[in-house]
Amino acid sequence: MKILNLNSLRNTRKPKPKPESTSYGMKLHLPETLTEDELLRSLARIPASAYKLREGQGVALDFAGRSCSRRLILHMINSIVWEKGIRVIAWLSGNEESVKLFRAAGLSVSEPAEEIQNAPKPEPKPESPKEEKEDKEPEQEKKRISGLKIVYNSMRSGQRVETEGDVLLWGHLNPGAEILAGGSIIVAGRLLGVVHAGGFGREDVFVWAGSFETPQVRIANKLCYADPKSTTCWRKGVVITLEDGTPVIRENKFTGGLKS
């Protein structure tokens, strides 16, 4: 007759969330074997200081193949993300139903594309005294232009651009691609991916699209939902703004949309 070693049973430890250092901050791997309550308790024990990252970085939560419930998502946003002040930049999952729930809540489901987000910035060119004098007049205009990020190619799934200024995309924003801007966003082609204008609290911004083909757009802390069957501006050029805190979509009659 086999005798169970009770001491070994008592010492059995449940798996814990494992952080992985990345160039965009941190990826936190969440064990699938834990129940939802066990996972929440395990995350609650991690001090807020463990999530402190450099400015501009964030945390990607990796649920692996877990089937997440709405209850789990709400509890994580309320008691983990908001309470600990974590900047979550991606909700990753290999489970299709979980991904649908994340997208329905307006959450990013693509891991940041490190080659875009961490592109090296060019070194400033030293200026001669003459050039410095000439630059004094248009200084205000120069400062405004420096806040504009221009992307000259279409963005594919998994690519992400984040900036504190405005973004001009000369191409299509395909499904799975994402733009987060502190200012306004212009997509010259088809808008099929995720855009968030005014991502750092500004409301005096807009989203302009050559062809509007995405179910949702975020401006500041407001979500704008669109149904292809009932939205009259679907596949047309649009301008989306906030008016009295409410997202408003208007057809941009200067463009008239793009043909697919």
C-alpha cells in the first residue's frame, strides 16, 4: 500500500505570474492552470512598485490559452490595473473568445511592434550662429511641426505606433494594427485597425479617415462604435470629433471615400 507524503502535498506551490523584460517594458505571463480567483489573488500580491517602468513603456498581459470571462476582465481593470496604476498596452491571448471580449472592450490585442516603437531617434544637427538666428522667427511653427509623426507605408497586423503628438499615415491601417496618439490621427487610406486619438487626455483632437471601415474609434476616454449595416458613413471619408463629450462622425465630402 502506497503511503502519501503529506509534507510534499503541503509544499506544493501553485504557479505564479512570470514577468519577462522587453524593449517596450514588460510582458507578464499569466498561468492558465490557476482559477480566475487564484489568478486575481496572485496578481494582488504583486506590489505596485514592481510595475514601475521607464516613461513611455508599459505592460503586455499574456493570458496564453485561457478563456477569460467578463468578470475576470472587469476585476483586472478595476482592482489590478487602476488600483496599482499599471499602464497596460496589450491584452494577449491565444483564445479566440478572449480576444473577442478584449476587442469589444476597446483593448489592444496586439503585442507592440518593437521595431517601430523603439526606432532610434536621429541625433540633432549642430547649428551655426547664422542658422540659429534664422530659426528664431519660425520657432513656434517649428515646434508644432516637430510633434507630427509621418508613416509612409501601410501598417500591417501587429504593428503599433505611439506618440504624444499627431500621426499622419500615408497608407492603410490594416486589421490588427494600432495607432495611439496624444494628438489627432489622419489615415489617408482605409481605416480598418485600432486608433486612439487624444490618448493622454486631450479632447480637442480628431480622427480623419479616407475610408471608414472599423467598428470602433477612441477619442480621449470616449468610444465611438459603428455598425456597418446602419452607419451611413461606412466606407466613406469621415472626420470624427468630440462635441460636448460625445463622439460625432461626419462624412468628409472632400474625399468621398475609397474604392476597395
